Amino acid sequence: MTGKNKNKMLIVLVGVLIIVCAAYIGMTKYVKDSEAKKESEAAAQSEAGRIWVTEMAEVTGVAFGNGDSGEDGMLSFIKKDDIWYYEDDENFPVDQDLLASLATAAGSVEATRAIAESDDLADYGLDTPAAKVMVTDGGGQEVWLLIGNAVGSEYYLKTADNETVYTVGSDLMTAVEEKGLYDFVKITQLPSVSAEKILTMEVDLDGTSYKLERNETETDALAEDGTSADGETAAGDEVSAEEGTAAEGAVSTEDEESTEDAASSEDAEASEETETSEDTELTWRFYEKGKQQSGDHDNLGLKLAQSLSGMSISGCADYDAADSKLRSYGLDQSKMRMTYTFDDDGSKNSVTVYVGNMNEDGTEYYVLVNASSAVYTISAETIDGIRSYFESSSADGSSENN
């Protein structure tokens, strides 16, 4: 084959290769486009199959009540400038996260199925609904949602202006069922503080005052040979004297000087380790009616500090109780007061808790915290536990057994 024919053949092969590559690229693109189209169609079909009872981009109002509630008997919340308010009292401290969850549950209700219109709503518990929810979108449009009987883990639901009955998940019913205004109150918790940070604790109980003060004393660790820290310091002085004498009679050579410097460095490190081995022991001084009591009260101090550091607000009974209402909570003249100071990043802070009556079911006590006008609740188990520490303590030091 001549050189001319070889060139022609090469050109033909290159052309064939280009055609094959183009065909491959085109086929690959076609397959990808087909798959994307199928996925898009499947997603569209899936979305088209979803049943939305409400689908609001923005919710600006939520109200709810039981089936017998009229509009006047419902709890109503409105949203202004991205903040939720209780409509009847905008000073009420609303828990923003709880209201946001409620608004989402009411504004995005998806049904699992739609049931044909029924002439007998009693079959679904919708003649007298268990709950009513009114949700308002950003344009001011209101939708009333009526919740009926439970069916498995779901509920029957319909809108007030449509007879179609749906089955929906439990999110909305869970958000409103047996909920009152104070289920949506924002609670200001007690400061988070560890027991080790508490410095002093005072408890006034039934007219008797008790106080515990933390007393920090440094106790030097014993040396391995049983000598005290003072003995170690004296031994260290003797070593220094011996080194000084040796240094005076030493031959002035570079090797000997190097040896002495190394020995001096090791002694200095040993002395530093001895100083840092000192432990800090925490003890407590105990006072009753202003008089310091004898005996070991460290266990009482530890238990009380742990109880106070673990104490938390469990609920709110009245966010702004007037003086005239405090009597009903037993807080006009509380029979128990607890004050503790603690180290707050280098500065001292304190908390005072005034304890009033027990609630009706005997599970919580009404309390005031510092100068707040909000009446909160703390578990009876916590308060009674603290009371028991002092009811069993005495001036002779028996509290060490608590």
C-alpha cells in the first residue's frame, strides 16, 4: 500500500472514530435526559397524589378550643413582626418555639386519605368535634379545622366549609389537646450552676434560720516518706546547703558545672511538683439561728448544694401575680425561703426562692424567684427533700448523718 493510500485510510478511521464518539455522547445524554424526565414525572405524580387540607406559606394567627367552644372561648394567638402574642393580653410571655410548632401543624395539614362526603358526621365524631382550630394565613384568610374521633394513630378531620372527611396524622391534635394558656407560657429557668460553684446556702424554715458557708482549706499532700510539706521544705533547704558546699569545693571544669546545673534543675522541678500536689478540701460551716454548730456538716452541705443546683422550675401558675393574689398561693408570707450564692465566672451571683402552698394535687409547690412577680412551681419531691435535711438536723452535729 502506497503512502497516499495509507493517509486516506487513516483519515477514514479518524472520521469513523469521531462518528462513534458523537453517537456515544448523544446516547449518554439521551439516557440521562430520559431518566431525569422519569424522575420529574414520578415526583410530579407523587406531589399530585398528596392531599393538602391546609398548605399555607405563612401563618399569622392560630386559635383553638374544645368542640363546645365558641370564638369567645378559644385561646387566640396572633403574629406581629415575627413575634407571637396572646391576643387577649400581649404582655403574656408566649413561648415562641411552641407557637411556631402549633402554627406549622395547623398551617400544613396533609391528609392520608379523603373520605366521600357523609351525611352522618357523628360516625366520625365530627358532629361534636373534640377540638376546633382556626388558622389564618398571611392574606387574612381563615380556615376552621374540626377534629373528630381517633382512628388508629390518626384522626378524622374536616373543614367547616366542606363536608369532605379526611384522615390526618396526630400532630395537630397533640398540639392542642387539653392545652391551656399556661401550656404556652415562656418559663424563665433558674440559673444553671454546678454544686461545686455554690458558696453559701441559707434556708429559713418555719421561723428557724439555717446557713451553710463553704470553707476552703488547703491540705498539703504527704510526701512518700511520710513527712509533711514543712518537712519537705526543710529537706529542700538542706539539699540546697549541701549543693552550695559542694559547689565551693568543686573543681572548676565545664563537665562538673554542667552536672551541677542539671542537679539544680531537677531539684527545682521536684520542689514545684511538691507545691502543686497540694489538694483543696471543701468543708462546710453550719449555723443555726446565727450560731455556728459543732460537728461535721460536710455531708449536709454536699447534699443541699446538689439539691439546689439540680432544682428547676416545672411550670407557671401566674405570670404576673398581684400582691392581692399572692395570698392564694401562700406567698404573701412564705414559710420557707432558700437563698444561695455561687461563683458566676469570677463574680458572685445569688438566687432566692420563696416557697408557698402546695398545689391541689400535691405534686408541686408555688414559688417566687427573686423579685419576679411570676408565680412558678417546683416539684414537691425537691422541696420536701430539702425540708427533710433540716427537720432531721440539730445543733449537736447529727446532720452529718443526713
